Amino acid sequence: MVAMRTVMATPTVLHSPADVLALIEEQVNAVRADPTTDPTERARTLGMLAGLALRAMDSRDLAARLEAVERVLKLRKDAEREKDNRSKRR
């Protein structure tokens, strides 16, 4: 028979890949610190969490790249608008 443990956790809000990574980090540390976990189950769980962390990192990096592209496009649009305004004044 497996003993059931009740864990009272604070609510976690996941709004970004960084939030997901923080949660995964917390859980990786909890799994690694639990001496009662079967080594095979620990390895399987850590492997799954590592895979999820890599996907969250990819999402974080993609979001950062998209924001950079959007900033460049906005700067170009603003520069083009300023150029048009200058040419209309002449």
C-alpha cells in the first residue's frame, strides 16, 4: 500500500514561460530532495520535467525574439512616418 501525502501549496499563477520555468525548477528540486522516491521513478520524472523546461525555454526565447522584431518594425514605421511628414512640409 502506498502512503498518500497531502501537500498544501500556495496557488501558482502561470502567465509566461518564465512562470512555468520557475514552477518546473521548484518541482525538480522537490523530486531531487525526496529520499522516498524510487530512483527509476525519480529519473523518469526528472527527464520529463527537463523536457518541459526545454520547451518553456524555447517559448521564452521565441517570445523575446518576437518582441525584438516588433520593436524594430515599430521603429521603422515611425521613421517612415517621420520621413513622410518631412517631405510633406517641403
